[in-house]
Amino acid sequence: MIEARIYSMASPHDIEKQVVVIVRELLVESGQGFSQREISRSSSLQRHLGMDSLGRVELFRRIEKHFHAFPERIFVVRCIQ
């Protein structure tokens, strides 16, 4: 798939930064006060960021839309590199 090749060339750090931006935007839009918290690779979406199951579904939809790929493929690429 062409999209997978494009994003596999992106560095893991670049992908991580883009995902953090997407998470932060969603938290700001939710208005639940978690948008000021630090977001890191080890942050729990539910425990640290207060994201419920519907929020996680919306997050993965946005990641899929942003990267034009399924989230599983993005994270697999990151783990392989």
C-alpha cells in the first residue's frame, strides 16, 4: 500500500509528535480540563488523560484520517523501527 510506505519512511519521533498533537486537539475539544496535562508515550488514555471509550474511538478515527491508514499499521511501523 502506498500510504504505508510513505509513513514507514517517517521517523518514529515524527509520528509520535503528530499523534500527540492529535490527542491534544481532541482533549481541548472535549473541554474536560485534561488538555494541560503532559502527554507522553507512557500516558494512559483513560487513567492519565481521562479519555473514555467513545473518546478513544474518536481518537483512532482521527489518527486513521490523518495518516490515511489504520492505526494498527502506524504503531506496527513504529515498533518495527
